[in-house]
Amino acid sequence: MATIHVDGKEYEVDGADNLLQACLSLGLDVPYFCWHPALGSVGACRQCAVKQYKDADDTRGRLVMSCMAPASDGSYISIEDEEAKAFRENVVEWLMSNHPHDCPVCEEGGNCHLQDMTVMTGHNSRRYRFAKRTHENQELGPFVSHEMNRCIACYRCTRYYKDYADGTDFGVYGANNNVYFGRPESGTLESEFAGNLVEVCPTGVFTDKTHTERYNRKWDMQFAPSICQQCSVGCNISPGERYGEVRRIENRYNGDVNHYFLCDRGRFGYGYTNLETRPKQPFTYQGEEQVSLNTEQAVQTASDIIKSSTRVIGIGSPRASLESNFALRKLVGADNFFTGIEAGEQQRLEKMLQILKTSGVYTPTLREIEKYDAVVILGEDITQTAARVALSVRQAVKGKAREMAAVQSVAEWQIAAIQNIGQHAKYPIFTTHTDRTRLDDVTAWHYSAPAADQARLGFAIAHAIDPSAPAVKDLNDELQKKADFIASALKQSRKPLIISGSQAGEMALIDAAANIAKALKSQGVDEVGMTLVAREVNSMGLTMLGGKSLDEALSAISEGADTAIVLENDLYQRVSAQRVDQALDQLKHLIVVDHQYSDTSKKAELVLSAGSFAEADGTVVNLEGRAQRFFQVYDPSYYKPDTLVLAAWRWLHLVSSVNNAQASDAASLDQLIAEIASDMPQLAGIVEAAPNADFRIHGQKMARSPHRYSGRTAMRANISVHEPRQPQDQDSPFAFSMEGNNNPKADRNEVAFAWAPGWNSPQAWNKFQDEVGGHLRNGDPGVRLIEVSNQGEYFSEIPASFVATEGQWQVAANYRLFGSDELSQRSAVIQERAGQQAVTIHPADAKLLGVNEHATVSFAWGGQQWQLPLSFSEHICSGTIGLPLGTNGLPASLAGQMIDNLQEGHA
Amino acid sequence: MNQPIKIVTVSDDSDGFVLSDADAQAIEHEKHHYEDPRAASIEALKIVQKSHGWVPDGAIKAISDLLGIPASDVEGVATFYSQIYRQPVGKHIIRYCDSVVCHITGFEDIVTELEKQLKIKPGQTTPDGRFTLLPTCCLGNCDKGPTMMVNDDTHVRLVPSNLANILEQYQ
Ligand code: SF4
Ligand code: SF4
Ligand code: FES
Ligand code: FES
């Protein structure tokens, strides 16, 4: 702690901070541009000037950049000093001498740090009368727009893109008063984290292109605290809606999870919520004809179907909330509830849950991952399967430079000095995969091999760390040496992190990862951590809830279950079409509750139109076992009164209540959550995941919209000139309105959108944090459900090494960030970014087959045919074939299967 | 099945530049002088400029491949230095000093005369490709201003009437 004096007042601050951080953490306003809590200080913009005095008696003082001056004990500074104020006002004026002042047509307007800082400094009339330099803009792909004339040269973008996210296709060009930030030439930004530029840039240079087509100001949007649904990481997001469609997603600060950054799948993949093809009303068929139903009819139809059936099973979904899965389980009974997860994946998830609970090894939060000093990743290309984790791992690797700088007493925020001292120094990271991965540029050593062999290496590492861990027989010498090398690197580290997951499709990889972690623990490396990556937003939650696998559901159908209710799940994405068709064709009745019109919905006799994350509330559990609540963003029926979209759990509850003697009596979200908590002790914690619907601030609900929200009386005038009452939200403490509390200082941690007086841009998060860049003042949202205890033994099922069979290829899982996720792959911009996906084989195999690169190859599996372009990789093992699972309808269960009919051309 | 996937092909707009073997070797050689290949980027750009006269976009890509560093890094260096030319330049390059002392000693008359003789403005190249006219900052010859350089030669105590003679030397 340090005592500093600001404008004659004394404050206690963290002496390791710089003065800017210290002042902002105190809630004082100092304008700034180039400093960013996650990017550190470089002193480039000169905006944060304050007056610093030698001591209490010094009256002259001197101007210093507060972001570059330590908040050392006994500092005397003035923010209000006239000279400092005049200087700051001038700085904005200089920075803006080339700025086009085009706020009215700029998409940043109303959400702009430059506007906020300009107002804050009091610079309100421009004197510069000369020609301005102008630039040509670049075409940066489907996600991000570029308008270079608005640049104030703060260098944040390139520091984020190159230095933080390790992107290589972005930089700064030119010199003096003519600098340009962008790619070397037009083209799609390659980084999977490019979208963060939109928030990192304090001006309107980089804006969200997906928002452009249907643009409106931030203050005219409705928001809710939400959770990204696109993978198992559970990043916190703030989706914004206007006129009944989600129009953009911004990062929502959570100091334990994603803090300031999202991946591009999460930020831009939301288009599926706006699809015209979505079911907007429940419907059934009369003959061939589709007929829409009202609530009573739909519920009655479902109830009639159930009553006329001999056995009704429910197939849940890892992309549906706990509430919806629970409501389905309740409706059909625990014996008839199936998770909807393919058997192999379910076993792996159950193993992962067991490890989380009993391995004795800590699972770090996403934020904590940044502080590990050695990383092993077995089998997952995490940039594709849990992208935000990869961004954290990249920061962990850079910890080496921070450590080297710390030895020389360089402060954490002195980022330029740290980079200079560290040069390219990295903490070691070791990766394995069937092919190369997107972390290649930072890995110390990468091993490409079939999953079984990767697992063998993992087991060998564990054995090399602790001889009492099971040994691997017949490991070749070279690999043994590598195992020994990695083992010693891990033993020397203070905080090693072991990462694996379910998506490689190989149980032994998870076992091996757990063994390494346990072995380290047994050798006294107590701070070892483990992160196990699941596939979908609620894979972990559903595994905790429990249920039999999808395969068992399909068997139950062939054994006589005559009705199935499928919840938010396209079964064709999971197992072979043949198996799904066979089962569904045997059913008398199929009811689908979903917000997408999937291949499974097409087979349904009754479709209940569910809400996506934008129109429904629910709770999901991420890979670390953190339960997080997402809140409904808007009510679609307000704009289109014939829309009848309800949370899946509400549909299922309504059906239960008319149908079933043991019906649940939950009518509201809170009641349902209470019921889950009492029925399932392992999930009892979810009650604490977010405040309940009764939560009030000074008797008020929280507002979903900024207080400037405009046009409400007019926006529905095409339907009726009478403005109806705003929709009422019985389920959450948020109001569908600008009426309500929005005070950044209020005691709350669920924040729909970042805004504070004078702070309209995402920089407003400062005002919600205990210290800038730290945790939210009232605690980061969400609650961890799993307490780890130490009961686990070593796993000992070590697989045999892979042996290729002529004419056969073992499927290696190549998940793709853009294209593999069932939901976001339906979004047009994600399809554009994904491009055509290819299958990968070794060139030697191609030679045997007589095919060239880029040729079309075909193969069949499980009654389905695929034709895809071919790409070569020197890294993939002969006898294996990399398939972009999840894309092109390639079901997840293909991982590890054999394909024996690969051939050139069309089948 | 799935919705159709739109295919986007990114066009390859390299401008057909090919690095000569000699230049590639010279760059390789420079690269080994440094621990970090980034440090060789300036030398690499100078090598290309020397043999090619200027640095086309294709050379940025070629250098970045050779040094194993991102093209954005090479481009950043190439555009930072005003004496790395990113556009074709004339056979001879005139750089007149427009800094403070030459300002006082009358560089403006010199520029006017050069513009008149060459019929181009600063930043331009004569249509016959003989001269490119560029301003530069202080050449360290302030006591003998106004000053200019043509290629590697420095010319001092310039007077407008003598410029034609000087230019005559550069065919
Ligand atoms: S583009 Fe934005 S982030 Fe980058 S330097 Fe300009 S103003 Fe700063
Ligand atoms: S990492 Fe996962 S949860 Fe986070 S933004 Fe990306 S897809 Fe969403
Ligand atoms: S914020 Fe301090 S100089 Fe830019
Ligand atoms: S000012 Fe012209 S040479 Fe110094």
C-alpha cells in the first residue's frame, strides 16, 4: 500500500500501480487513450498528464504522464491543476487535428472513448483549419470494418493484436504525422481474436461489421447480462437488441473469466438467433400442411401425444440450460431422460467431472490461467475448441518476460520495458495433436501423432515425474527422451498447467493428463493446475445433472419407446444419420423443442418454438464447473405479436402441468431453480449464480436499456399507434425498459451494459471494478460448483500405439472455431469466415491413392456420403485422416472411427 | 443437411516480384549477423532497393519469407524510413534540404528553380525517369547551405543559376 495525495486529499492506493491506475481505481477521472488495463502503459498519447509535486511544499510541480509514473508512497499530484487541465485539453485537440469529426455517421458514436475523453477535457471547439491527411481503408473480412481517418495513433490496436494476441498480419506503417494501422494489404484478419479490436480501439477505426447493416446507437439498444453459448468456456457477453433482433455482442467484464476479451466465434456468431427459418410459433401438421398453434393448443397437443404413448423418452442437450434439461427430465421421469450426448463423449465428460472432483488438482479460472509458468496441452487444438483459453495461455507464456523484468524491479505495467527485457523469452509450452495446432508459434515442442500415441507420451511424462505412475511399455527411445525432458521442465516450474479435453475423442488422453497433474502434485509441485475442455456451453452442467447417453436413447427407441421429446439438439450432428433415421423412423411421435429448425426438427410431428439465449433465461456450467446465468435480452412478441417463443423449460413445464400427476409446480425461473437445488444437491449452488427475480436496487428493477433510449412510442406504430405496456419480466430482476436502476455504484454484479456518467464506451467497466482491471466490485458473477478433493488413483489403461492398416484411415478430430459449433455455423458471417473446409491426409497416403492436393475426395460412413476438398499435411500420421468435425454435417462420433472407402472424386 | 457454405477465395495479388539469387544470398548473409532476424530487415530492404531501385510489395513478402518474420513487420520498417522507396523512382534522386538553416539561407529559391528545370513537383519523377525530386531534413552541412544531395554526392552553397550545370552531370 502507498499513500498518495491528490488535489490535497490523502488516499491509500496500491503502490505497484501507476498513478493513472491508482486514480481510476479511486474513482477519479483522468482521461487516457493509450493505456489499457490489459495492455499496460507506453506513454504514447500524452493524454493522462497530471501535475506532480516533489512534496507538500512544492507549489510549482511539473507535468508527468500519470500512466508512466509509479504511485509511490508520498506522491503529491494534482489532476485539477490549471496547467495540467489546459495541457490535456490541448492534447485532445492535437490528437484530433486529423480526425474527421464525423461522429454523426460513425458507428462508434455514443460508445466512443474519444468522445468521452474530449468532453471530459473540455475541448469543445476546433481551431485547426487546414487540410487533413486522409487514408484509404482496408477490407478486413466479414467481422471488422476499417476507417483509418478516425485514428488518433494511440497504438492500442497493434499492441493488442501483435503483442497481446500474437497476430502476425497487422502492424503500424509510416512515420510522423502519417501513420497507418492495418494489415500489410487488404484481406481477412487472421487472428481468431480480431473482434476485440472493436473495443480496444478508443475511436471508430475498427467497428463491428455485423452491426453495420442494421445499425443503431448503443443508447437505443436493449441489453442483458448473458453468457456466450458457443463453447464450454462460458465467456460473459452483453448482447444488444433493437427492433426484435440481436444486433451485436460486446464483451461483458468478468474478472474471473474473460475480463476484456472474447473470441470471434462468440462475438460474431450470434446470427442464428435472427434467422428467418427459426420456428416463431409452435406448429404441427395436418396432412402435409404445417399449422401454427397457440400456447394452449400446443401444450394440449403435446399432452395428448404423451397420454397416447406407451413410453415417452426425453433427449436433452448440452447446449440447453440446466433448467430446460431438468424440466425435461421432470416431465419424462429420470429413467426416461437421456442427455443427448453421444456415448463416447459422455464417458469422457463423466471422467472429466470425476477428475475435477477427485483428482486433488485445482482447476484455474480462465483469468488464473494467465499466471501459469509451464503448459502441457494434450490432444486439443484449443484455439479451435476453447478459443479464449488459448488467448489466456498466450499470456501465460509471456509470463517469462514479466518474470525477467520483475527481477530487475520493472513494474507490471511497464509493458515496453518488459518486452525489451524479455525479447522473445517464453515459458515452456508443450502440445500434442493429430496435426499442427494454432499455438505452434509459441510452443517449445509439438508432437503430432494419433491420439493413442499422444496419450502414451502423456502417460510416459507422468511416469517420468513420479515412478509410481504407470509406465508405458515399448515406448521408442526418442519419445522417452522427450517425455523425460518435458517431465523435468514441469518439475522445475512453479505452476504447471495441464490441459486436455473431450474433443480429441480419446479417453486415454484425459487419463494421461490427469496422471501428469497428479504425478506433479505427488512430487510436491502443489500449484499444478488442470483445465479440461468440454465441447458445448453446458456439457459440464448436463454431466453433473446426469442421464443416459444418446446411444442408449436410440436403443430405448428400438426397444419400444414410442415417443421422444428432443430438447434443443440436432441429433444428426452427434451420431450417424443412419442410426438417427432408423430410430426416429421407429417412433410413433417426435416432439422437438428448439429455437432452430434443424434436421431433427424436420422429422418432428410437433415443434415447440423455444427461445435462444436472446429470448430466454437459464443457467449453464462451464468447463471449470462455474454456474453462470444468462438473462433474456428481449421479448420478441412485443414487436411481432404473433410470435410465440418461450424458454424451453417453460414449454416443458406447461406440458408437465396439464399432463402429469407428478408435475412440477414451478411456474417461474426461481421456483424451477429452487426445485433443481432441492432435487439435485450437486447443483444446489446454482441458486447463488445470480440474484433472483426479487432483487431490487432502492426498490427498483435494473434497466435493460440506457436512460437515453429513444423511439419507443414510434417503433411499433406500424402495428398500432397505441403504445402497449412494456413486457413484464417475472423471471429476472431486469426490466424490459430504460426505466429502472442503472447506477454503476449500486450493489450489483449483473451488469446489462457498461455505462457510467461520462463513460459511454466499454471503458466504463472501470467504474464497476474494485480496482481497474481487477474484479467487479460486488464480486464476479457466477459460482463454482465443484470442490476438489483428493481420492483419485492413477489411471492405468494405456492404449497400444497406433498401427496403420492399408486402405483404412482412422479419423482424427479437427474441430474448427469457425464452422464446428452447431449454432454459430448457421450464421452467415461465420460461414463466410470459415470458407470451405477440407479433409487432411499425409502426402504419402495421397500418393498411394493417386490424388493431388485440392482434389475432391469422397467417403462414406454410417450411411452418409461426403465430398470434400483435400489438403495435405506433413504432420498428420499416415493412416489417419483429419476431418473437420461439426462442419459439413460430419458428426462428432466420427472421431477415432475407421474410414475404408476414401477415393478421389465424387462417390 | 447443412446450409450451403459460401466459398471465398482470397486472390493472390503479389506483383510478380522475384528476389534475385544474389540478393537472397546477401540477405541470408546479413541475417546471420543478428540473433533476431528482425534486425536484418533494414539491410534486406537496402539490398533490394540497391538492385531494384525501389521496394515493390512483392519484395516485402519475399523478405519476410526469407527472414521468417511477419510481412507486417517488414512493411512497418519499409514505410517508416523515407529513404526506402515504395514507388518507382528516377535514375537519380535529388534530395534538397528543407530544414531550418537552409530555410534561412534560401532553399525555397532552389526548389523553385529545380521545379522549373525538371517540370515536376517534390515527390515526383520526371517522365523520362531521369530524376526524382524529394525534400530531406538537415544534411549536416548547415554552414554551407543551401544544400542538396544528388544520389551520394553532396552539393553545397547552391545558387539557382548554377543548378542546370549540376543537373547536367547526371545523365
Ligand atoms: S486505430 Fe484505433 S487503436 Fe489503433 S492507433 Fe488508431 S485510434 Fe488507436
Ligand atoms: S471462447 Fe467460447 S465462450 Fe468465449 S467467446 Fe469464444 S466461443 Fe464464446
Ligand atoms: S494514457 Fe498516459 S500517455 Fe497515453
Ligand atoms: S539545415 Fe540544411 S543542412 Fe542543416
